[in-house]
Amino acid sequence: MNKSAIISFLILLILLIFTRFFNLDLTARFTEDESKDLVGIHQIFVDKKLTLVGPTNEQGTKVFSSLTFYMLMPGAIIGNFNPISPHYSAAFWGVVTAILVVYFTQKNNPKLKYLIAVLVIIWFPLLETSRWAWNPNFIPLWIILGILTVKVSNKYSLILSGLFFGLSIHSHYYSVFAVTIFMFLMSVFFLIKKQYIYIACLGFGFFLSILPFLIFDLRHSPGIFIPNLFLQSRSVGSVLSLDSIFIKFLSNLWNLMVEYTQTIYLAVPLVVSILLLIFQDIRRKSFGLIYIIPWIFQSLTIAIVPQFFPHYLIPGLIFFIVWVIYKRSGLGKLLSYIILIVLLIGGLFSVLSQITTPTSDPNIPTAHKIEQIIKNNILSGDLKNVNIAVLASPDKNTEGKKYRDLLLVDGNIHILTKNEYNISDHLFVISKSDEKIVRLDPALEIQRFKKGRLVSVDQIDTSGWFVYHFIK
């Protein structure tokens, strides 16, 4: 690397670190999902027990690989399992992902490298996934690694590519749609070129990534990973008409346009530019279509899934941007530039909000202080039969799951469950309302303490949050 390239890289690195780490403790998302994952990471670290079981949903019906836990663990350890600490690992991997996208551009269309460098710094989808310690947000990392290694086109790189694509499924199993269609298209390409060994290597790498699931399920009959995957598969396409699938498909694509630009005003020109570029690629039989097809296929298959969440579309993200980056000439080149400029404008208008606007109420420092107050009260008073409730506040999780998780991580403090309010002697109520409103709350959690004595009340700085300690 020459001096100019080193300086450019350092500037890129500094700006990426800034947009990924700045104000992270006040703006990072911290809900029951993140607190539950923190408990899982802490258990692996404390018990020194390797496990494949990672993030799960609240009902236990969705189980993902523990790969996410191991990726978040370094930051958690360095941060002494403070609730913000896993987000620092997430931000680190977000920086790595952005650098890999720029590296791909340098290798495949160097004239776009500076434009892409600015884009990855401020583009909403890459920034959001970089500032959020959540398993689906690691999908872009594995997919860009898979694309980079498949481009090398030798036996070993293709094994790695299949492995990386499979690891995206470790982050979320709905990634299977985009990555398998891409691997299928690449296999057709290798078949045409009679490079049969490459097809075998790509498939072998993918099989290696899935093998741990098979081994785990065989050793833990009846298993949790493969049966769960089949259970989710059975829900796909259940009694949906073609009309409703088509409408959901268009809705998915429109939601992506708004997601990518953060405004409907830019979403419209983005739609037009994308359609024109797809038409241009079809007309010229461009190899770049191999990247946009997985993006379209992901949106289409998710349209068949009865339940929809925005993160189901994350697997198409890198395929989309790689398609835009693909080297073209003439009108195709112009349309690529127009798409990137539209995305850049959207990023410029949304980046400030991304790094300054809280996504959770309370934010992480406030939630940590609330947990500390409850912990200190329990330990100093040697309290028994303690429970927690969150009432009269923006937080809809009335059982206070994240505070229960933080108490487990912080001091291995176990309190009564959400089903044991009727036998609780102490109730810590976390609220944004005054005592009178809390006592009048119709929730079951407070019924036993409505006429109980208020032992203490702690206000958390100027956040508007209070911790009330009631006894029956």
C-alpha cells in the first residue's frame, strides 16, 4: 500500500469507528432479547461449557446457534458484562463488515471505492446492524465473506465460501433462502464451465457449517435445530393465495426501499433506478444479475411466511449492494451511480438520528442503574421473597425481564418469577409515574401491594424513571 492508500484507509477506519461506537451506550437497543443473550454469554463464560444453543425467543420455539454468543463474548468480558458491553463487539464486527464491502469494491470496481467508502460509513442498514448486538445483524458479515471467497474461485476458497454462507444461517435460519439460491446460481455457472469440483467444494463447505446442528440433534434426541427448521418450513406457504403473496412481495420491496433511504421521497427514485438497472442487466445478459436474484428471492420467499419481521430481509442486504457495485458501462454505469447517490443522500439525512436518538426507554445506563438500586436493596436488607414489576411506563414488559437478567449476571441474584407475585413480600416497581398512579394501576402484579407500605423511592437522575420498594 502506498502512502495515499494508507491515509485513506486510516480516515475510513476512524470514521467507521466513530459512527459505530459514538454514543452507543445511550442509543443501543436493549430489550429482553439482548438481556437474555447477555445471560447466555455469561453462563458460557462462567461455566466454561461450550454449547451450540444460542439465542432463543421468549416462547422457546426458535433456537439459534451460539455462534453469536462467541462473537459478542470478547466485548462482554472486556466490559465486565455491563449491559452495553456486547454492543461493543457488535460495533467491532460492523466495522469489519464495512471494510470488507470497501475491499470488495476495490477488487471488483475500484472507480466506486470512494463512493462506497462514504456509503458504508453512513448508510442506515449497515449502521443499524452495526450498533445492535442481535443475532440477525451478523448475517451481512458472513455473506460478504462468502461472496469474497467465491470470487477467488479455487477449491479451498469455495469450501470457505460455502462455510461462510452456512454460518449466515447460524445467525438466522431465514438466511437460507438468499444464500442457497446464490449457491445454486453459482453452481449452474460452474456447471456450464465444467468446473464440477467447484460445485462439490461449495456444497461441502456449506455442509460443514450445518453439520454441528445435525450432530447436536443426533446426540440430543429428538433435537431442537433441524426439527425447528422443519417446523418453520411447514408454516411457509400455508393457505396463502397468489394475490396475497404478490402483494406481500411488493410490500417487502417497498419496505426495503424506505429502509435503505429512510424517506419515501427518496424511495421512489430508488425504485425507478433499480427497475431500470435490472432491465438493463437483463438486456445485456449481465453476470451482475446473479447478485440481485438472491435479493429478490429473499423478499419473495418471506412473502410466503405468515409472520413477518423486518430482519427477515437482512440476508438480501449485501447481495443488493454488491449488485449495485458490479462493474458496468454506459447507461448501466450511470444508473449504478444514481442508486448510490440516492442511498448516500438518505444516509446523510439519517446518520445523525442514528447516533443520537435512543432506541430503548430506559436507555442502557439508566437500566443498569435501576438494576444496581434493586441489587443493593436486596443485599443490604437481606430481602427474601422479592419480585419486580414494570408499571405505568413506556416499557411493555411488565415482568421486568431485563432487570431479572441483569441481576443474574451482576450478582447471581435470583428473585421470584412472574408467576409468584401472590407470594411476594417485597415488590420493586419500576415506573415513570408517581406513587399514586402506580398504586392505582390495575395490573395483577401490584394487587397484593396496593395498600402496602412504601419503603423507599429512588429517582434515576433526570431520566424520569423511579424505583419504588413496596412491602405487602
